[in-house]
Amino acid sequence: MKSFRKELWFEISARRELINITHLVQQCIDESGVQEGLILVNAMHITASVFINDDEAGLHQDFEVWLEKLAPEKPHSQYRHNSFEDNADAHLKRTVMGREVIVAITNGKLDFGPWEQIFYGEFDGKRRKRALVKIIGE
């Protein structure tokens, strides 16, 4: 069985950003040479998420509105965590959106249903961030 590890780095220019990383994840599979196995992709920051959904602009806007209703960024004073930082909302948003995804690899490709794509979601950006890719298989 093969094992492969790689970090994907992102320059996040805004506080919140969704990035479709499907093509980068597929490049990792190609690089690994694994044809049959599993791939784990997880956020390496507590204020970020990796999740699977549709790559549709309206849906991305809906995520932003929905998450802001669940855990509004402001006022910062509403959160106990925000005594030294102002990112409590980002921690909560990450909890809702999830930490990682695991996807089957079949014939060297991500074994997805229709419309499925992998996203890196950042909720406290404006700096360099990363995700881990781990592949096992043959």
C-alpha cells in the first residue's frame, strides 16, 4: 500500500473566502500514483473548513448569509473568546462546516457524485493558510 502526504498553501486576501480546490486535490492523486484508495483533505487551521458541495455562486452567497446569521462576526464583544482575538465567529463557522473530507479514489480519480467539488473555506483569513492532503491506496 502507498502513502502520500502534501500540504496545499493558500494566500487568503479576505477575512472569509471559499476556494474550489478540487483540481489541486486531483493533482495530488496524479502525483501519488494511487489508482484505488482513499484521500483525506483537512484544514490545518481551527478557523478553516474543508467540505464538499456544489460550485455555484448563488450557493456560495447563501453560505455567507447563513453562516453570518448563525455566528455573526460583530459585535466582537458578544463572544467570551474575543478577549485577545476577534475570531470567535470563525471558530463557530468552522464547527458547522466541518474539518475534513474523505473521498474514494477509483481508477485514479475522485469518485464523486454529480456536481460534487471540494472547497477550502476560510473564516479568519488575510494571511497564508494550508490544508493537508493524505492519500492511502494502491
